[in-house]
Amino acid sequence: MNAFARAREAAIGAARQARKTYRDGLITPTAGIAPGMTQANLIALPREWAYDFLLYAQRNPKACPVLDVSDAGSPSTLLAQGADLRTDLPLYRIWRDGKMVDEVSDATQAWAEHDDMVAFLIGCSFTFETALQEAGIEVRHIADGCNVPMYRTHRACRPAGRLHGEMVVSMRPIPPDRVAEASAISARYPSVHGAPVHIGEPALLGIQDLSRPDFGDAVRIEPGEVPVFWACGVTPQAAVAASGVPFAITHAPGHMFITDVPDSTYHV
């Protein structure tokens, strides 16, 4: 086995070990875990709502880039052999009638309420963070050991069927002389949100206070740094809330599904 193959096997092993620790009950944000392996957002819905969401994702690909869709009733994904989407994320949210009613580390019991659940795995901006770090651009929430800050915006997504809602964004503070480079690096990963949707001036997105994210943790912003905003895979949760979806299971923001797929797969 050559060095490249050994490195790939080691990376896949790290992803599988991470999923095992989450299955065993560890709860922690996944940014920086199993670097080099693609992470994904999760939303699972009864089949009655699956077409509406698939159309919603197709109409809003920047915020909802679909990496995989499960068969109805199956908790499996082609992105990680042997994984179980009911147990292998660190933290889940349970939604009823558009309201988040519980957070659990094992979604098996909730999933069993419907025998036709369809799971969607949505691209995550954590995927290009390794590339940012390799370029010498600090990813603040990883450096400080916290969750990425995420914000609701006033940018409406394009409705689809019974679904509507606003875009959610994640934010990373970037030194002004590295903003163009950070934008170019992330743009090479269009399947995991790609280039930023907004740079600077949070108020233009309807964000009034960066120190009070709607999801995740506030991060320090050094003098002169520019807030850079990427579309976020929490956007489907905003649609669940706005549309009053009767039942859904999602990841808790920042607590992603780690796949066996290298980040480089989604690099163009």
C-alpha cells in the first residue's frame, strides 16, 4: 500500500471512529473532527414531505446542496458504509408542527414513529475548512474550540410546495487581505455551499448583532477582521419552523454527520 492509500485509509478510519464515539454517546460539535473527510447536515422527513423538500433543495442549491438521499424507511447512506443515520451523529433535533421539541443523542425512537422516513444529507461548509487551514487562514471556531456562529437572515429562499423560509448563514471572521483567497478556496467546493453569499456589513443580511448568533457560539473578531458569510445547511430547519412541518428529525446545528468521502471529492 502506497503512502496515499495509507493516508486515505487512516482518514476513513478516523471518520468511522468518530461516528462510533457519537453512537456511544459523545456529544460535541464536529468542526475539525476527522479533517479531510466530508461532513454533512441531516434532515429526515416522512415520505409525504420528501418531494416538497427535494424540490426546495433543487430550487435553493446554494443553501441546500444535496449529497445523498436515502430510500424511504432506510437509515443508511452510500456516503458511509455501515453507518446508521439514527445514531451516528452527536446530537439530533426532533421537530413537531414546526417547533423543536427535543434534542437527543440517539434518534432511533423518534425515527420509528414513521416507517417511511427519507433522509437528506446536505453539504456542509466544514468540508472546505481544512483547505482554508492548509492555506494558513485561521478558522476561528476551530482555533477557539467552539461551535461555528450561524444566523438567520432576511433573505427568503425560493418556496417549493408547502415549504418556505429564510436562508441561514454561517460566519467566519477573515483578515481583509485574505478575504479574496478564502472566497476563492471555498468557491472550489460548490457542493458544500461554495463561495460566500455575503462579505461584511451584517445588517444588509438583517443581522443586527454578531455577538448573538441564532445557532452555535459567538466567536472573537479581531480588529480589522471582516465577517464573511456562507450559506448554511441549517436553512432546512428554518423551513421546517416557518412551514409548520408536522414531523422532522435534523442534526443539531454544528453537530454533523461525518462521511467516508474525502473533501477532495467535492473539489472542482
